[in-house]
Amino acid sequence: MFYSILYPRREQHEQPRLETEPDYFGDLNLDQIFQPILTEEKGFGLKEKKTVGLESFFYTPLQDIEAITYRQEVMRELEDENLRAVFNGFAYTVYGIQMFVGMVHDALTSLQRWRDNYITRGQLLDCVERYIAAVDGLCAALAGMNLRSDGLKGFAGYLKDYAASDAFTAMRSRAKKLREQLSTVEYCMLIKHGVIRVRRYEGQADRAKDILAIFSKFSQGQTRDFKFHVTDESRDMRMEAIVLNMVAAYYKDIFADLDKFCEKYYNFIDETVSRFAREIQFYLSWLDYIAPLRQNGLQFCYPTIKNDARALYCRAGFDLALAYRTRGEPGAIVPNDFELNAPERILVITGPNQGGKTTFARAFGQMHHLASLGLCVPGREAALYLFDTILTHFEREEDINTLNGKLQDDLVRLRELLVRATSRSIVIINEIFVSTTLTDALTLGTRMMDALAAKNVIAVVVTFLDELATHGPETVSMMTTVDPEDPARRLFKIIRKPPDGLAYAMFLSSKHGLTYEQLSGRLKKK
Amino acid sequence: MRAYLMYQEGREQTKPAFSYAPDALESDLELQRILKCMAGDDKTIYDACEDALLRPMQSVEAILYRQTVLRDAMQNPEAVRRMYAIAAAADQNNKYFLSATRLAETFANAVELLKRYTKMLRDLREVADRKISDFTSEGFKNLMEMLRRELTDEFFAQVQEHLTEMRDVDNILVSARLGSNLLSTDYTLRRKEKGFWLKWNLTPSYSVNAEKGAEELEDIRKRRERAISETTSVMTQSAMFLEGFFNMLRSELAFYVGCLNLTDKLRELGMPVCLPSLLPADSMDRSWRGLYDVSLALTKGEPVVGNDLDAAGKCLYIITGANQGGKSTFLRSLGQAQLMAQCGMPVGAESFTAPIRSGVFVHFKREEENWMKSGRLDEELTRMSRIADHLGAGALLLMNESFSSTNEREGSEICHQVTKALVENGVEVFSVTHLYAFATRFLGDSRTQYLRAQRREDSQRTFKILPGEPLETAYGEDLYRKIFVEQGVTM
């Protein structure tokens, strides 16, 4: 029996999920990647968490290839634009109804007694009608489709049975009848000082029409149509309800029906349908998010998930946070490949700064997390590792509060990292030991490589220490590349290559006018 | 009516220039903690002290003027704080809401507001009467004399007369003229001459029927509003003038109250505080005793280590030595002292003598900012290049581990070229560095002073910075032993 579009089995859905971002989110810019999905603009640059509550699904890596495959299949099927539009509309409608029903429930159970009134009940009837229309509409849309994925096929079958069930059919006909009755009500108000009086409508003539009829003969042919505009929004709901209550006294039967209807259909939304409407947005929001990048030629793929690390690779991967920020403009993003064939387990990235080393390391971590969620990931094709956790070590700013030195902080964090790491872990280390002397950095860096190799982790190490790139059979040396014609120009291509010890700092320095000659000249001019 | 406590009369128009990159200065030198201590929760003090601190004065004379006023404040802390408290009470006056929509209420509020301001003025006069002979500085003496000259008994008597007459907004005297269609216009509120009631008592009258005459009552209400609108405006305007006066007085006093607060706090911690001696801008001499990081002392709430120095004819100071040895702290203490000295503040030291500098600049190592497009070295170079656009001969530049975002060989080369160009062109540089190759490039140069974080035989750090040339030995082993070996973790 179908339960969730995100997990093949109910037990998996009931496993606890992470409610807060994993530690590595910030370092890998995964927080930036998901931000547009999980928050929305509130105007004035304010962002607010979306109320749909999908966070935990984006935070929690799956540990099970079957579940990942279930999601990959659903998402592949949703690549079809027409199908996506159908589910998008449904999810949006059901979400809106749920929000509104929440307010109605609040009012019906409010301590302010007056809020439990016929206006509120009328709103509930409205919600029921919209829900019925949404379910019937989706059933009709799905009827002619030939769905393939277990997830979507399962849901379509469930929905068909539900819409044809006795309970749903009864609700549909009762709502229709009640609406017909309510449309026959007509009444009059008498307002004097602070007094309003109400009666049934008894055929009284339309004063405005009569007056117009009396005076229209005076018209000199002026075409200007003068009208005061009064908005509806400032309506006092409390007064509105009091009036309607008076009206109800004249139509006791109809309003008794409304009461009964509301009692019966207080909770009218099916739980599985509601869960689907919420969870399908996991896929829809992701596909929406990457759509503009694909339009600009960036590729996404459904990676093979590997239980062992004998042959991992990705072709044309890229940093998604960076790509999203540059809107995937042609040329802004340089895709890169990697490959790890046993016994290789550690990628060591060296080379000139600003060549995309950190970006490469982030991309490696990002694609693994994204793949573990069952999403399509940056790249043309990929085989990625089923990891237990990602551990990152990125530089932090010195904080006077800790009264702690930078190197000490580096080492303490590295120790925590190594204690947590297992052979199923992915470790990403970005520029460690930069605050100490070269001698220190080399000794400590080598020890760190020994430890990573001994732990048998999959790792990416970004470093300025060329020596680490030739640590042992488990290391693969990769380097940033520069344009041979103009060494100050970065190509952002990272390739397998032994470290060459050459960096291009002086070119950069001259670019900024900070060589000795340049700077002396600048200062003398003053 | 103006007070001249921050600048001598006539000089207030030409304030010293605001520091370049103030945010970097404040965060790298931890100035916020100092300002927070000076200000407590008082934003006016914070702003006044921040503004002073970031506008280093360029003449010994101007600095002495402020030091003299400050010394006077330190002799008379009670009177200074009292005057500040009086001026600060103006804050509470904004509860008197003045708006055009409910004019009768606004009228009453404006009267009440003027009453309060008058009371504040009386309080000020009282302080001036009592304390005028205790003050000796030009700034405070002039202020006291001005208060007594302007706030006379006659002034207060006139104000009181008006305020008494306007007590009741329902009892007003108004003149008007006839405008188009003989409608009344030009409403003018009039004062009631003595004995007017006798004259008015017997004139013809019409009574509105309060039971049925809602429209009539409404008409009376509108007439009254027209009558009082001009007067209400004038009173509002007057209140704004008074608010401005008290704000001026408050911000002139705020800096000195801040200095009193800071001095009190540091003395309470047992840390020395002194008024520094400033040398002319062309001097290359520095000398201090017990110079410490004021913000560190405030953070820890206990005494911290101070440093001594005597240097003559130096333009480059290279500070090396153990991690966590107090190098950054030393650099901060100097930056703070330089800025504090040049705005007339007391300095966290037993004594402090330094030349006037055209500006204080900082180039501290930064965390990798989270825009990934530009690398860290590029960021450092960009920042240095911008600084180079703004500094010139006579400036002081504090460098903290600059160019350590690339490897030691490259970092040393860049750092050497930049530093050499700067000192040769009259910039004074203090450079904390781990770049051994860079640090040793100036050995033997008579204008370079080497300093080193002290480390005792037993590996303990004393946080003292003493003259000394760079050592190549690294201290990473210490930390490795402590963090890994002693915790039983292998790496």
C-alpha cells in the first residue's frame, strides 16, 4: 500500500531524520544551495523559512541504495514538463487549502467565542469544495497517463481508489447540496445610529435603481461617471458575523445542515494525499531550481551509487552554489572531472591560488550529499560513494573569545574529525596549517596524511604543500592550471598532474600594482 | 549657544578626516569592546567616542586642548556626569507625541514638553552656579559662563508666564478676520490681558445644546484647532530648538563621560591609565611602559600583560615568535593606544610617548570570505592595494600575518617587496609575521626593530614581547603533543 513518495516503505519514513543542517553544510555551501528552496522572499530583502517543512529531507543523507533508487526513478519521471505541471498545481492547491483550514480550525476552537461562527463555517465548506475539485482534477489528469516509477504509479493507484470510495463520494454530494441551499438565502439590514436590524428579504425595491430612474431625466449628457470607492478589506468580521447570526434565525434548517456538515468534515483531508502534496515538492522544487542552469548548458545526471570505493568518478562536475549564483552563464562555470581507482582514495589538490581548488573540493562534497538524497547531481555521468558522513575542515577566523591560537584550533578540530571518521566517511580538508611555519606545516601535514590513509577514508585535501600530493599509493595529485600565454590568467581546470612547485603569486601581486617598483611609484606620486 | 569641549571655538568646522576602512579598524583592533565599556547602553556616548576615535587629530595643540578638558573632567566627575544626565533626560521627552491629527492634545503636550525643558535648563543653571569656580579648563569655564549669562532669572520668569496661561486648551482667546464669503480666517491665538474677565463677562453669548447639538460641538472643536495651530507649531519649533541644544551639549559631554567610565573601569581592574605625550609627526621615536590591550583586559576582566619599548629612529618593527605568544594582542594594544592618544583619550599604559600619525591602517589576515570567486591571496592583495591608495608618508600601518594565505616562499617575497616600498616612502610599519624568510630580510638594517614573543625554557608563554630576532624553530610540536599524544589519539 502506497505510503510516501520519498520512501519505498513506511518504516523508512518513520526513521528519525536530521532536523538541523549537518555540520558540513556551511563549509560546502550546501546551505546556500538549499536556501532558495527552503526560504522565500518576504520583500525588503527579508527571507523567511517556507512553511512546507521539507528541511529534514534535504538534510538527511539516505544510507540505503534501494531508497535512493526509488527517489531517482520518481525524479527521472518528473523530468516530463507536463507531468510536473500537473503535480505542481495539485501540490500548490492542497497546500493553500491546508493553510486556510488551519486558520478555520483555529477560529472554531478559539477562546474568543465569537470567532466560532457561521462565517468561519462557510469558509470550511469552501475548503472542502476546493479539495474535492483538486482530487477529482488530478484523478482525471492521471487517468490517461502511463506512469513508470514505483512511487508515482503507487500514488496514482491510491488516489483513484480514494476518489471512488464511498466516504469521498458522500462528501462530494453533501457539499454540493449544501451550496445550493445557501444560495437561496436573501435578507435586509436596518442600521440606525449604532443599531442594525435584520429581516428576510421581502421584495423591497432597489432604491438606487429607483433614484436613478427618477433623476436620470435631468442628465445633460455628462459622461463622467462619479463613484466613491470603498474597499471590502476593512470589513469588521465581528460585525459581519453578528449580522449573519441574525440571518440564520430565519433559515434554521439550512444553517443546521451547515453545522452538521462542519462537524462531520472538520478534518476532511486524507493523510496520505496530504503527505504526498507536501513531499512531491521535494522533487518539484529541485527540478525548478536547476532548470535555469540546464537551460544554460550545465549538465545534471543520476549517479550510480556505489557500496565500495573501487571505482568512483564524475565527469563534468561543478560547484552548484557557484553555478546558481552566476545563473549558470555560459563560460562562468568550468566543469571538472575526477576519478578514484583502487587503491586511490585521496585527491590532493595543489597549484596557484584562485585556480578553483576550494571550489573543486566543495563540488566533490556537494555531489555526494545530493546523490545521497536521490537527487540528480551536477555532472554528465557519475559513480559516487554511499558514505556514512561527510567531515570537513575549512579555515575559521580567529576569535578573541576563545583566546585560542589558530594552529591549536586547527589541531583540535582535526582531532575531532579523525575520531569521528570511519572507512565509509568522506573527508574534505581545505587549506590547513596555513598559520604556522613551513616546517611545522610539513611535519603536521604529513602526519595528517598518514592518519587519513590509515583510516581508509575517501578524502579531498586542498593544500599549498606539494609534498602531500606524493604521499603514497592512496594519493592522487591534481593541479589547477593556468594559461601558458598569460600565467596570471586562471583556467579553473583541475587535472591529474604531479605538483610542479610553481605558483603564480608574483603575477597576482603585479596585477594589483604591489611589486616593489609599482608600489614605490604609487607612494611617490602623493 | 554652543559648548566647545571637543574642539576650540572656531576649530569645530574643520574636523580631522575620518579613518579609512573604519569597520576593519574597529574589528581588527577590537575597538567595540572599548567603546562598549565607555558607553554602557548609551548610544550617544558610543557614537561620540567612536567618532572621536576614528578621527585622529593632527596637531599637538588640538590634542592638548582635549587633554586639558579631560583632566578638568577627571577633577570634577560629579558635575560632568550631572550635566550629562540632565542633557540625556531629553530622551524621555519624545513620549510627548506631536502631530497634526489631534491638535488639542498636541497643544497640551507641547506645553508640557516646554515645561520639562525649562526644568532641565534650571537644573543646568544650578550646576553652573554651584561649580563654576571648580573648573579650570577653557572649554568648561566658557560653558559655565555661557549658562549663567543666558539662563537668567528674568528668562525663566517670562517662560513661566506663558506656560501658565496656556494650561487649559479649552479656555483660549483667539482673533480672526473674514475671508472669502465672509468666512472666518486668519485665526490668531491672543493672550489674555489682566482683568479681561470683567470686560468679557457681560458680552452676548450662545450656548450649544450638548444633548442634541453634536454638529455644533464638532464646529467648536474645529474652531479651537484652527486657533491653536499656529501656536502649537511655534511651541513645537521651540521644543525642537531646545532638543537640539541639549543634544549638542550631550554629545560634547559624551566623550568625556565615556573617558571617565573607561578610566574608572580600568582602574578597578588594577590596570594603569595615562595621558600620553605626543611628538610631532616627523619624529621616529616611540617609548612606552606597560602598554596593554585594553579590550583584552575588559574581556577577561582581570589584569593582562603589558609591554615596554624604547625605540629611536625606527620605521619598521618586525614581530615574530611563538603562536599564542601575544603578538596579535601587542599589535592591537599599539593600534588602540595610537588612536586613543590622537583623540585626546587616556591610554592603557603606565606611560606612552608616540609621534602623531596621519592615519592608522590595518592589514590583518582574514578568514576566507564566502564569496568563492576570489581567492584569499587575491583578497589580501586587493585590500593592500586599496590601503596603498589611501595612505602616504606619516601613516602607521599594522600588518598581522599578511600574505600568509599563500606558501611561505611566495608570501615572503610579496611581503618583502610591499614592506620595503612602504618604509622607504615614510610609512611606519609594525608587522607580525610567521614568514621567516621575509622576517630575516631586514637583519642589520638600523631602522628596523625586531621584537619577539617570549618563550621560556619550559615551553610556557609569558605573552611578553621583547626585542629579539626571529628564530626558525617551530612550536607546532608542542601543540601536537598536547592535542594528540596526550589525548591518546594518533595522527
